[in-house]
Amino acid sequence: MKKYIFLIISLIFAISITAQNEERKFKSVKKTDFTVEIEVSDGTYQFLIYNPSIIETTFIPIGEKLKPISHAVTLKPENMKHMVSAHGDMIFNGTDYLKEFKEDENNIVLLTEGVQIDIQKQPFQISYYYKGKPIISEKAGYVKNDSLETIEFNLTKDEVLYGGGARALGMNRRGHRLQLYNRAHYGYETHSELMNFTLPIVLSSNKYMIHFDNAPIGFLDLDSKGDNTLKYETISGRKTYQVIVGDSWYDITNNYTDLTGKQPMLPRWALGNFSSRFGYHSQEEVEMTIAKFKEEEIPVDAIILDLYWFGKDLKGTMGNLEVFRDSFPDFEGMVKRLNDKGVKTITITEPFVLTTSKKWDEGVEKDVLAKDSIGNPAKYDFYFGNTGLIDIYKPEGEKWFWNIYKDIANMGVAGIWGDLGEPEVHPSWVQHHTGSADEVHNIYGHDWARLIHEGYQRDFPNTRPFILMRAGYSGSQRYGMIPWSGDVNRTWGGLQSQPEIALQMGMQGLAYMHSDLGGFAGDNLDDELYVRWLQYGVFNPIFRPHAQEDVPSEPIFRSTKAKALAKQAIELRYKLLPYNYNLVYENNQSGKPLMRPLFFEESDNPELFNYSKTYLWGNDILVSPVLEAGKREQEVYFPKDNVWFDFYTHKRIEGGQTKTVQLKENSIPTYVRAGAFIPEAELVQTTLDYKDTYYHVHYYYDESVTASSAQIYTDNGMSSNPIQNKNYELLSFDMTKNGRQLEFNINDTIGEKLETKGRVFYLLIHGLDKKPKSVIVGPSRRFEWDENSKVLKIPVERNPREHSLIKIKLKK
């Protein structure tokens, strides 16, 4: 009976929406080893089921062949076996995902445990459901126009749309026609329709995602005409899309990153403070800057060298990509001395080789450059000079480029910065080994990151690379890409757009999106803006102040007050290292963004669908950055069904309300979820000195929470593939409340190859109103009670693979 109810629901849904192309006639259906194929009058639809939450649909027009290569997808579908029932129905079972295939005179239904595809034969219509709930349907489906090929869908009138990559448009991007062409926007502020990452992804407040699996340039039309239509438009390529669903937003990001690849673990040092500007002109300047950080006792873990490391002048030298010895006579020695101080060196590179550079003749001779229409190296002018572009799609070009990186890495350089990778100027007439500029433009940065990632895997297999990139594509996260939001203006408007950009990109798989802290473009010397941006950066994936050199980006060169406030922010960043490193682990394992919009918490609250002023940092920290000058107070929404604690005062706040909070100049509003375990490390000046054998674990007690748990991941912070290589540890913390007694259990899971030592924890419990009656930790009854702060401090000594039990009896 259930299957027939499903068919009735499907028919009603199909009737209620705009029908698909009426000229398209159903002809036949067949099952292959991997797909279900439906032949229609103008081509063939191919349905591929990756799992019950991911369905791929491809249209192959008559006269075209299937284009099987995806630049985004890495997931492999199960082979779908089938058998025939006693009634003659075709049923798919066993280990495959297609549980039922049903055809009658009017409909075809493909049913999994999650997604259902309903194909109405006449008028031809494809509709998608998840667990019986309508998700989306094709409208006109595939149509070829004079200049563009399109795929069109029906939208419901009230759904909010996200996606399209990095933009500054407000969280709800419905109503916009978004160009898919990676392009830098210098000096943007609160509005930017086109930026460095234009991803062919749409997410809906109805909890589904559509990924258009095609690389060439085009448009995403998110109902710009107000007729409830979603349209993907492209110049050429695959007519393929995946529908991705889940019970929660976390399910969707997990499923999408299963499809396109998970982000590798970052090295721990990447969570530290970066010293960066445009740019350091000499070895002396670099070492003096780091010496100043050490003198001021401001933690720092890396320094980034902009283009002066390979040339004295701003223009005319791009493409040299070898050390300019006049300014850096002992580059290797400098890198080693910095490394000994716990400071990594990162160098900028670009894919452009100027005709005036040292490597132009070599690039021409080795035939590694993109071509013009008659086969000569393509040459054109842009800001830095007359240039050619490395053709990374040509095997010779990829090998040549990687050898430059290999030489840099052998000098001790720990990270690579890939700039201008849209590519910034990329005329349509330029030809690459695999196609035209317009066909590869949006994947150039993606494949540039792949080139570096695969090179490290091959030649430096024990190293976790750091790959900072300004442009990319769907799935770039699997190559370890660290994206940033481009040349944002150094103004309050520039800051205001940053939470939206980072939150949107985290939803689209690129969870390490961050900004040039303090802003990049312009000579605005505003200490309040600078400090507020760095305070926001504490709760960003990467903490990297960077700017044009007219105004210093480093705190050591700012005013006394700004320096002191920046130092506080940076020190907090370092104290949160164990919490933040656990977020790196969560992202690697399940694709969870580090920064999470509040509708992830309340997916049924439409008031949060277009809200980015407050967000979650991981699961348990609520952050409300200060985004306007001179503010003394601001409104903060506290998610419902939770109690929240002020991170600084420990004041208790009930969730489900918006409160006006007073602002302080040395911090931004930050709150912790009741029941959370927040690990905090001892302050170090560099992660080289970080030790995970001694730290505080803060627990936030509220009587409404009767059970809670957390895991804290750790490893050595640098070796590759620590989980696969069993070189890690997971500490588990569990709290149960029974009447007036709290019981804490601490256990661990340790990889076979991890060298472990004993630990000393201090469990700090916030939220108690009285000194407890007793505390028992194994044979010990030691504890400290601070009557002023109402904080209980319990020392816990434990050895590896040892179970620790803490019992606390509360007074009535």
C-alpha cells in the first residue's frame, strides 16, 4: 500500500508544479549495471545513485556523447545489482541503494531509503523527494539556446537560497543572477556580486543542495525574474547535477564533502598567528619583524613573503620565482633561523610569467605556457606587465611548475601562497592543453592546488602542506586549499561582509575561508577597526593579518593601545588551540564547517535564514563580532533550548531570546553552551612549544543538562595522515547528573603508533552557586573553590589508556 501512496503523492506534486518541456516525449527506460537510463525524444537521461542521500542526473542530447570526467566528484557509486520479483517487478537490493524500481503506464519511480525520483512520462517531468517530502523538480529541464545551455527547476515561493561561492549579497541570495566567472574585486565592502570563488552550488532553506557538475563559465539564476525558477546556464560541457539531501545541515555538508572530498588535516601551526604584509622587501626586514614579535612577547607561528622575495620591483619581475639574492643573500639560513624560533616561512607564487622575467625564455623553450590561436605562447598585458600564463593542464607545464615548488620546499619553506589564481586576467582567446580559457577558467585555481597537493604527496609524503589560494572550485577542499576572501577594503564595510562570506563558503565545503584581518586595500589607519577585526579573527579558521604596506598589518607596529588589545586577542587564539584543533579534526572527518550559521542550530526558524551577525564557532562557542564603529552595545540572539554562559563573566543567559549586551573594548561578545567541555592550553609564543600534556578543561554546568559529552582530538600536529596511520589520540569526556551528584568519566582512544605520556588536567567547573559537599578523584579528594568566581578547580592526573572517574556531590 505504501508504494501506491507514494505514487499518488508524486502525481499530486507533479500536477502542482510547472510542467517540463512539453516537446520532450518519453520513449523507453532501461537499467544498466550502474545507472537507470530513460530515453526521450531529444536525448537520454541517466540517473546514478551514489547513496540514499546523493543522486546524480545527467542529460545527454542526441548527437552528443557522455562526458564522464568530473573535476569535483571523487565518490564512487556502488554497483547496483538487481533481481526480478515473482510479480515481474524489477527490484534492486542487497548492498546497493536502489531499493525499488516501479513502472506503470504514467510514472516511473526510483526509490531508495532516502531519495525518491519520480518520472512522469507525459507531460515529461522529473521530481525529487526525500523521505516522502517534495524537494525540487525540473521545470524546463535541459534546453539549448543560441549562446547558452540551461537546466531549469521549480522553486517554492518561500525558500531561501544560498551558494554560488563567495559573494557579499546578504545570506539569502535569491533574486540574483550570479555570474560563474572567478574574478577579483579589489577594495569591495558590503556588496560584491562577483568574487574569486564562484561555485556552481545552490543550497535551500528546505535542506537540500544542488551541485552543477560542470566546469566552464556561466550563470546561476536564483529566481531573478521572481517566477519561482532556478536556472543553471553554461557555455558548454556536462549536463550533470547532483541532488544532495540530509536530515540536518550537518548531514548535507557531510554528504557533499563525501561526494567531493574531505579537507586534509592542517598542521597545528596553521592555527597560530601569521605575520604578513604586501610586502617584506629584504631578509633584514623579515628577521627584524620576527625579532620584534619576540621582544613584545606576541605569539607568532609564520611569516608570509610577498613578491619581493623574487624581485626588487613591484612590476616587471613576476615569474622569476627564484630567490632575489640582492635582498635575500642568505635565504636558506634565514628560513632555518626562523624555523628554529618556531616561525614557518610561506612564499607567494603566481601562475603568470612576465616576458621581462628570468624564466620567460625557459618557459618558451620548455613549451609550458598557454597558447594563442595559432600555437604561439599567449602574451597580453595586465597590471604587473606583459605576461604569459603557465598551462598547468599540459603535463610539461605541471611538471615544470612543481619543480619550482619542490626547490622552494627543499629550502625549508613550509607553505605555499597561490595568488591571482582566478586567473586574474585570462582572455577568452587563450588556449590550454585541455580546452579554451573559458572552459578551464573556474577550475584553474582548483587544479593549481591539486598540482601542489599531489606533488607533496609524491615528494614530501610525511609533510602536511599549507596551500593558501585566492580562487578555487567545487571540491578544492580535498587538496588542502585554504581560501581567503580577496582584496577587501580596510573599512568597516569591508569587515561587515566577512562573516557572510565565511559562513557561505563553509556550507559549500571550503570551511577555511577567512579574510585579511584588518582589511587589505587602502591606507585607512583606524585602530578601533583593526582591533575589532582581529578580535573577530580569533574565531576564524585562519588568523592572518595582511594589508598593503602603507598601514602596518602587524600588531607590533601599531599604537600602544592597539598593540595591547591585539596581543590579548592573539593570546586567546593560542589558549584555544586544543579546541580549534579539534574543529580541524571534525572538519576532516565529517565536513563540518568551523564557522556555522545559527540556522544550523534552528533549521525551522525563518528569522535566522538571512542572519550572519552572530554565528557558532564549532558546536559550543557563540560569537557576535563587533562590526560598526563606536558601538557601546549590540543585540545578540541566543539559540533556543540551551543555556549560554558569558565566556568572560560566566553570567548565565537563557536561550531563545535576543538580548542587548554591553560591549567591551578588549573583547567581542562570546558565549559558551551549557554542558560544553572547552579545553584551554597554556599560553605559548609559538606552537613549536605547544604541549598537550597539561591544560585546563572548562565545563559549563547547568542543572538543565543531565548528560553531556565531548571529544578532544590530538596528534603531533605535523605528520601526514595521522588517523589512517594510527598516530593520534581521542580523549572522551562524559558527564551524567543524578540528583545532586555529578559524575565525570574520562577515557581515551590511542592510535597504535602514537607515543603518549601522562597528563595533568585541571577540570574547571563553572555555573555552581555553592561550594560542593565533596569531590572524589580516584583516591584523591583535592579540589579548589573560588568563592568570588564560583569556579570549582579539580586536578586530574592520568596515564594513557586509564579510566578517570570524578564524583562531585553538590549541596542542596
